[in-house]
Amino acid sequence: MRLYSVQAVPALVQTSGYAAAASRAARPDVADHQVRTLVSVQSRRQALSRESGCRLHLIIDEGALLRCVGDPETMAGQLEHLHGMTAHPMMSVQVIQLASATQALCSPFTILSFADPADPDVACSGSPGSMVNLTRRDADLRSVTAAFAKLKEQGIDSQRRRRIGFWVFLVSNVLWVVWGVHAHAY
């Protein structure tokens, strides 16, 4: 599975706190019990993904890591969780730096590939109103696959991934301090 995410951390690696905050931000009219249901469904999707042994390659826009979703404690927990995920052998995480020259400007998307070559890839993208668009059209798949390849070239490579993980960890600690000051915990 290959995912490109622009505004938020991808759902398959979100903590429950981050997922709840993101759900509230994306759907302010949704009741608390509905947010809990959405988070529960998302947690189940994460578990199924892990159990299936699915290889996951994430490309995340740096803005998604800098954008505080929820309170600073929630964001720090999410960044620590993402840092921990970089050590998983079935996980690749790349970050598109804000200062880098844009080679592919596109909306978030996912490409699902299957073990059986007879099963064609599926491209998935979201749209306003939380609609999900799925396609197997060759032209669409070529387009998103080419975009992913460009983004992959642009992203910080896997050799630098651990260094980025260190910086994510540092940023998360800074967010903890900010939260502590904000909450008058010091």
C-alpha cells in the first residue's frame, strides 16, 4: 500500500487521540459517540493492516507533521508513535520538506497493490464531503503511480529516515514543553 498525505498524518498510523481530533476537525457537526465509532473503525483497519502483513509506504507532506491536530499532548503522542513506526520492517516513511521544489502537486491518494498479479492495482482518493473515489482505470493508475514516483524521489530517502525520526522525536518533546507551559504544569 502506497499513501501520500498532505494535511494530516495518514489514518493507518494515527493514534486514537489524533484520530479523534482529526475527525472532529474534519467533521465538526459529528457527535462525540460518532467520533468514538469512527476511531474504533479506524483502529480495526489498522489492526487488519498489521495482521495481513501489508507493506506500507507513506509519503507525508511536512506540513501535516507541523500542523497541530488536537492539543499539543495529542500531537506529541502522534509524532512519537510515528517515530516508533519508522522502525517497523514493513513500513517506509518519507517526508516531503516544505522548502523542497515541488515536482508533483496533487491531492492525497492511496494505491493498493495485491500479491496476485491478476488483481489490478486500485487507486483511492478522497473528495469534499468525505466521499471516497476508487478507480482501476489504466490512465488514472498511471497518473497516481507517476505522481507517487515523483514524490518518492522528492521525499527524504530511507537512509535519512532514522535521522528524521530523531527530529520528529525532538519536535514531540518541544511540543510537550509547549503544552506544559500552556497548561501551567511548570
